[in-house]
Amino acid sequence: MRFIQGQDRTQTHLFPISLDQSIAKDNEVRLIDLFVDSIDLNDFGFK
């Protein structure tokens, strides 16, 4: 099964700021990101 690979958040493309820099430090999306990163995918059968 193929998985979607995301973009590097620190890489700049057309504009001089990265995606990570454009999101406010207190934005709730950062909490969701921390939660998803804390999940151990091995527990769900992913290799």
C-alpha cells in the first residue's frame, strides 16, 4: 500500500517564508500536529 508523502515544512518554495513560519505559534493546528506525531504507527500495523 502506498502512502501520501507530505512536504518538508521548513523548505521554501516560491515565497521566502516556509509553511511552518506562516502558522502562528498559538494556532491549534500545532496541537493536532503534536498529537499525530505522538501516535506509534507500529501499534496499528504500519511498518
